[in-house]
Amino acid sequence: MIFFYEFVFILMAVLAVLMGELWSRLAAFLFLAGWFAFVVVGYASFGARLTVSGSSMSDDERRWFTDARDGLRHLRLLFGLAALAALVWRIVAG
């Protein structure tokens, strides 16, 4: 089963490849790096919310925030690796 965050990553990675081939590899790298930064901020936000008000949340809210944070953790890894690959692609292929 494909999760939402994996679908978002696949869509953004395909767009970055198209952008890199048709326009600019540097723009593709910056696009992926921007998504990486956005996901890092989202991950930190969910983590902070769980830390600050985790004890006052209901079990359903805590489970939702934990699942969202864990999904963003995976997305952070995927976008970090994709941005690194785009940077290598830019350096090697020119």
C-alpha cells in the first residue's frame, strides 16, 4: 500500500527530473532542497507539538500527530537523498 507521503515524493521527484531535463538541473536541485527544508520544518513542528502538549492530548490526537511526524521523518529522508542525488546529477552531468 502506498502512503500519501510516498505519493508526494514520487510526484515531486518526477517533476524535478522533468525540470532538470527540460530546463535546469540547478533549478531541480533547488526545488528538491526547498521541499526538504519544508519537510524539516513540518517535522520539527509536529515534534514540538507532541513535546509541549502531548500529555494534554487525547489518545487519538497523540496517535495522529505521532503518525504524521513519523511520515514526515520518512519524507525527510527521501527528499534529503533526492536533493543529494540532484546535486550529484548537476555536478557530474553539468
